Amino acid sequence: MAHNLQAVQQRLLQQVGPVRFKQSKTIAIAKANAYGHGIEAAVSGFAAADGIGVIETEMLPRLRELGWKKELVLLEGFFEEADLEVLQSCQVTTVIHCQEQLDALKLLPKGAMLKLMLKLNTGMNRLGFRPELLSRVLPQLEQLQAQRKVSEVVVMTHFSDADAPDRSTLDRAWHCMKQALKQCVDAQFKFNEISVCNSAASLRFADDLLLPNYQNIIRPGLCLYGSSPMGNLPGQMASDFNLKAAMSLKAKILAIQTVDAGEIVGYGSRFKATERTRIGVVACGYADGYPRWADASTPVVVNGIETHLAGRVSMDMITIDLNPVPDAKAGDWVTLWGDDGITIDRITECARMGSYETLCNLNQRVVKQII
């Protein structure tokens, strides 16, 4: 994680130059238990970041207990008025995206001085105030600031298509955001920080999206864990950005079966041997978070040699072709992703799913070891 954070920041420096780089901050996104990697690993791995962003309110005191002293950002904001006590006690920056949250903030005691991130809906249509509502929203924020219930406000948005080959959707959203920023300036609303760049935008378009007159907060997530948001798109792969796997998933061979030509392996007779084949039964399945729909081309590595799945992924086991690894035996470790060139993006391409969900799907029964 530390390597990938440095790689993202180096990429940012290359794109925007030293002056604008110094005007930037990095909030490392660690929602969903740090994309399945474990929040404990995030605290140490993201030590060089300016802050950590999460979704879960209950994770905020946990991060403080783990020793995180820098900024914490609650990315979807609070859901209950009771959450405001946690935000104050843990000194959290909270996103606000709806009138209900604004109304709840009015219940804060004077002097609470919460820092906010005002989320604008620039076309993704999930969370955020539409720019045409700013004329009503900004006066309420100014009143909260006058009462010292709110300190500073960051203006932010989130892009839906920063990872797409075609920039047209991103450009429309960026135009909308710039118009909204102009509205804020014209209304003489005071703000110094903006945040628009997720992983894909940070890696690809920071030169366009980091504005010189503000402190720009980037919010990298997936790329910090070694995966490219663009998957295996040529020139946009993890290796092109010097990203490395932050996690290796490994399991042992439980048993070995030898099948003759014409025999099948696993549920649904998905694999049918065309020759005498040694089959390794590996102690990992979809209940552990391995993608159930991974096909026969999905790579694994045994004893430094790459081979592939042989049969359908089961709840607790997968089966692999050991003919390319004649010395393999029960008890040998199998790399399922991470080390040995088996990137998470290769696995997810074979499974026709995203690296986001694959990483987040790792089950609690998978033993995690931070090294």
C-alpha cells in the first residue's frame, strides 16, 4: 500500500508539476475494510497520506484507537443525528449531500466546528446537491459557520466515467463542476479546497482537473491496492502506473487426483480431461471470496510455474491442472492472485467481474497476515 501511495503521488507530480503538487492533498480511501485488505494494514500502509476516507461511522473510533491522528473523512456523511457525537469526538470531516443532513447540522452546539465536504451532483445522480440548489444551500452553510457549528467547507464531486476510454461524460461533469465553483465564487462563499479526482482521474487527468487557485484533494482508492481502474486496457494497466499488488491470496493443495482422458472434474462436469491429468484440489472457494465464475483460463501459480483452473469453483475448493507442475504435492502453496505475476486484474478479466468486488468479497475466514 505504501508503495502504491507513493506511485500515485509520483504520477501526480509528473502530471501537474511541483507547484500544483504542493497544493494537493491525498485522502486514501479505505472503505469496505480497506477493500478487503484490513483496516489495520491501511493505517500503516497509508502513513504518508494526509487522511483516510471510510464509509462506516463505527470505523472512525477504531481508526483513532489504531493510532491514526490525521484527517478522517466520512465519505457518505452521517445517517443519524446520533452520529454527530462520533464526528465531534473523533474530529471527523463529513461529506454532506442532502438537505436532511444540513438540517441535522443545525442541531450542533455552537463551537462544534465540524469540517464539511459539500458534495455536488454533476451527473452521476447518486449523492449530492444539484448545482441549481446552491443558492439555497450556501446561505445555510454560511449561517452554520457564523454560529461556529461548521468550520471550513470543501467543495467536491464524484465522476462516473473517469475510467472510460471516451472522455465525453467526464468532460460534461467537469464543465458542470466548474460552473458550480463559479456560482460559489460569485456568491462570495468562502472555500479553499476542492476534491474531484478518484483513482482513475488522479492517474489519467490530473493535469486538467487540479485547479491552480485551490488546494486540490485527490481521493485514490482501488489503485492504492495495486489494481488499475482501467483493468487490462493497454497502456493503462497497473504495471503502467508502477502499481503493485498490496495483497497476495494463497492456499494449499489439499489433495491430488489423477483422472484419465474423458473423466470429468467438479460440479456440472465443467472440466473434461483430454489426457491423463493430475488435478490439484486447493483449499479456497467462493465462500472465501474467490470469484465463482472464474473460467478455465484463470491462472494460478504452483512452485513458480503458472497453470490454470480445471473445473467449476466450489464453495470451499477449486481444482487446478497440475500437469505443468509434475513435482507438485499435497501441502504445496498455490498463488491465486498477487505475487508471481497473477494480478487481480487478470483474475477478474477471466471471471468477468470487477477487481473492486473481488477484493471486497474476501471472507472473514480468510486469515490475513500483514507483512
